Amino acid sequence: MTKKLVFGHQNPDTDTIASAIAASYFLNQTMGEETEAVALGKPNAETQFTLDYFKLEPLRIIENAETPQVYLVDHNETSQSVKNIDDVEVVGVYDHHKINFSSNAPLWFINMPLGSVATVLYYEFKKSNTEIPSTVAGMMASAIISDTLLLKSPTTTSMDQPALEALAEIAGIQDYEAYGLELLKAGTNLSSRTAQELIDGDAKSFDFNGHAFRIGQVNTVDIDEALARQSEFEEAMAAEGYDNFLFVITDILNSNSKALYLGNAENEVAKAFDTNIENNVLNLPGVVSRKKQVVPPLTAVF
């Protein structure tokens, strides 16, 4: 039997990688499937910290799906998926984003508005009374920490903390807050990465009523230090060739962001966030979540 591939979106983050690993294990244990978790890009610094901590190898990286049937995690939009997504059959989805998906056949589609896909999968494991291996639990706990910024993001729900606590216990993480701060800080060392790597490291493409947007995000503990590289970022953003590029720089300690914007819809972008754009920079106080605080106002204004 040909294995079915399980993968998340391009430019994978910790939730994407952890959820692919967890979903693949879950499907193999409970559904009698033969699946392989793979990735659509290299792990970022935060995810690599997690893999190293739990002594796991990075997932095999693919550009095209080699199997006729696949499972998606942490995304359902084709623009964020594998290059040949239109040539394969999606037989299942585990996600927590807005739905922009259609299918000609019935499939498993589990989408819940929780803080991470790892949280969604935790309750799937719990519902089926399936034991979670410690390393898988560790990856899932890390994913919840990452996507909810240690339960401080507005995407956090009442179901995330119990899931995180249970997974941390299974994984042997004695103090998940201390571990979580280490994890988040691992992804904030920007000096060793090029501007191109930073703008692309956690970037997704969106269509807002015919307006193509690329929205990237990076976490830091010093926004001003990051913005000292503004000219580098703008050069890299312009070279990407998108009509609109919004690059959000988020301070994970103080829960604020600033963003760089290049594009032809400056008035609309300023209106979306009720702010001014000066020297291509927007102040975004209190903004930490692309899903909850960046995409919705852009969707509304366009």
C-alpha cells in the first residue's frame, strides 16, 4: 500500500511540523492508515530547537506530493500548499484557520477555532482514547506554546491550557512556562539570518477581494533593533514581486508589533489598522496574531 503524505503549509512553523507528526501517528494508530509526515520547507530556528530538545530528526522535505492521496494540517488554502495540490486528492484536513476549501468527494475535515492544530489533535487523541508518545506530546506542547505565545495570544482559547498542561506532563516538561520562554526566544535571534530568510520564514499568501497580499511575520524581543535593518527588509520584499507585502515584526515579551508595508493600497492598509503609515512603517499596538488581528481587518476593508 502506498503511504499517504501528511503535511502542513509552506514555510512551516512549529505547529505545522508538530501537527504533521501527530496527525500521521494518530491516523496510523486509529484509522489503519499508512502515512508519512513530511514538510514543505526547512524547520525554522524555533522548530529546530524543539526537534533537538526531543531528539527528533527533521521531516523529509518535498515540493510535490508523490502520492495520489494526502492529508493537510494547519492549512486548507491551495495557495499555501504543495505545488501540485490540484493533482492529488485531499482525503483529510486538520486545521484551525478560516475555510477556503472545496472538494468533489467527502473527506475528514476537522476545523476548530482553537489556539493551535496541536490542540485540535490532542482532543482527537483523547476522544479515541489513544496514547500519545512522549516525543509526539512534546512536539504538540511546543506547538501550542508557539501558536498561542505561551497562552498570551488572542487566539488562545479555554481548551488550549488544559491541552498544554496534559501534553507537557506526558512529555516530561516539568515547567512548561520556563521551557516555553526558551522555545520562543530560540526563534528571536534575527542577526544570524538574512533579510530574505526573515521575510519568508513565516509568510503566507492571501487574496483580499482580488488584492494579492503576502504577509510575513517574525518574532523578536527588540522591534527597534529589527527595524534597524529596514532597508534590507524593503529591498528583499520588493524583490519578491508581490503587489502588496506586509511584514509584521512582533515583540513577544510586550505583545506589540510594528509592520513594514510595500504596495499599492496604502490608504486601505492604514484604514484597516486605524493608523498612519510613515516611512512604510505601521504601529500595531497589542497586535501579535496574524490570524486574529491582521487578516480580519484587511479582509473587512477590502
